[in-house]
Amino acid sequence: MTEETPGFEENEKPDVPSGATPDDAEPQAAPSDKEGAAPAGDSASASDIALTAQLDQVRTALNERTADLQRLQAEYQNYRRRVERDRVTVKEIAVANLLTELLPVLDDIGRAREHGELVGGFKSVAESLETVAAKMGLQQFGKEGEPFDPTVHEALMHSYAPDVTETTCVAILQPGYRIGERTIRPARVAVAEPQPGAQGKSEESADAPGDEDNGGPEEG
């Protein structure tokens, strides 16, 4: 018994378009994926180059923004220091101006104390005023016997004295006042200088040889 091919009757052939050869009826293989496709290595390399370029741009922008931020921070710190310095300077000037106006009152208090007139309620008020001035930074200076310094002393009287070896403040006519390192009024003093020629005579007497150094007269 002859086996029959399933799906076709005997003497039945697949439909073939007219004019086509029998080979046309066979299915054609699909084109290969490798045909017409770019090499995978070249595509990956181009993508890496693009990403590297973008990364460089981002890094450059980040460095620029960081530099801008650092510059702004430095400018802000300088601004804060300048404002603080100006604030302190303005405060010192205001305090100095106020205390300068009080100096005549403090002079009167000092003279009253020297004459024994600082008593009773006036004494309490005067001491309170001096305490407040001291809290604001006012300092008094100038003492008898200290060397004369033209940067902090103002000489109102001048004399000569045999017991001084340099220009010396022998009397304080008005005390000086300062705030910190700033002098708001020099001490007004009377000064004395060494007697003219006294220093030269003392040096000559010190250099002059004594009888012991010269020795006695030689015996013949």
C-alpha cells in the first residue's frame, strides 16, 4: 500500500504563480543581521567619547561655580571684618568725644580733692562719675619724677635743676588721659633739665686721676 503525503492529494502540487519557476516557490532565507549593521565596537567607542566630553564640560562648569562661590565667601568675610572694624572705630570715636567733654569736670574734681573740698554728697557724685569714666576705658596718666616724653607730655613750664640727669617732669599741672592706646589729652607738666655744664663737670671729675693714681714725687 502506497503512503500518501499529508496535505496533498495525489498528483496535487503547490500553487505556483504563473511564469514563476519552481525554485520561486521555496521560502527564501531572511537577510542576516550582520549585513548593513554598524560594527558594535565603533558605536560603543563613539558613545564613550560623547560621555567623556559631557563629563569634562560638567567638571569645568563645576570648577567655575566653585571658584565663584569661594570668591563670594572671601568678599563676604572681608565685608564683615570691615564692618566690624568700622563699628569699633565709630564706637571709640563716640566714647572719646563724650569723655573729652567731661575732662574739665574731672579736672575740677581733682582740684577739689587736692584742697580737701571733696566731701559729703559732692564726693559721692564725683566718685560715681570717675567710676563710670573708668568703665568706659578712660585712664589717667602723668606722675612727678617720670622722664619727659613729648608724645604724651606737654611742657608748660621749664627750669633747670642740679639733681636731675635728664629732662624730667617735676610737677603735673593737669593729668593726661587716654583710651586704650589713644591719647585724648597729653599730661600738662613742668619740666626741669640738668644745669648747663653740670654734666660736663661731673664727667671731668670722674675722669680726673687722683693722687694715688699719679703717685708721689720721685725722690732724687
